[in-house]
Amino acid sequence: MIEAEGARIERCRSAVVEIRKHLSRLYRGFVWWASLYGEVEDHYEREWRDLILWLHDELFNQYLPRSVCLTEGSRKKVERFLRMSEELCSEFSAEIEARAIRRSNIAWRGA
């Protein structure tokens, strides 16, 4: 019994470390994307969007099976961060697409 309990605690510690790692990657990705936002060509912003979406999915997929190891407060924080990151990604993506449409309309009118 003691071994099983110890192994469970170690798995939970490992799960928390993994979740933190994925959270920090997604957060750093957003910071980087936001720092480039509007300063680079649209296709680079789309590449960053794709990376952010991948990081978000990675965190989500890693979080769900490991969430049982977190306290309720920690779960709520992670889930709120996941929702906020989805919303921010959608907002950035919509603005990138709108800007690309405006540029193509200006180019089309100028042609």
C-alpha cells in the first residue's frame, strides 16, 4: 500500500510539472506572437497562429488526463487560461484575416 501511495504521489508531481511546462510554452508563444503582431507579414502571423493552436491543443490534451492531480483552484485557473487563450487566438486570427482582406481589396482596386 505504501508503495502504491508513493507512486501515485510521484505521478501527480510529474503531472504538475508537465502541465506547468505546457502552460509556460503556450504563454511564451502568446507573448512572442503579440510582440510580432502587426509588425510582420500576414503569413508569419499565420505561422505563429498555427503554432499557438498546436501549443493550445497540446496543453489541452496533456491537461485533461492529469487534471485529477490538481487542486480545484488550480484546475479552475488552468481552465480559465485555456478559455482565455482560445478567445485571444480567435481575436488575433480574425484581425489577421480582416487585415489580409483589406490589403487584397486595396491591391485589387489599385490593379
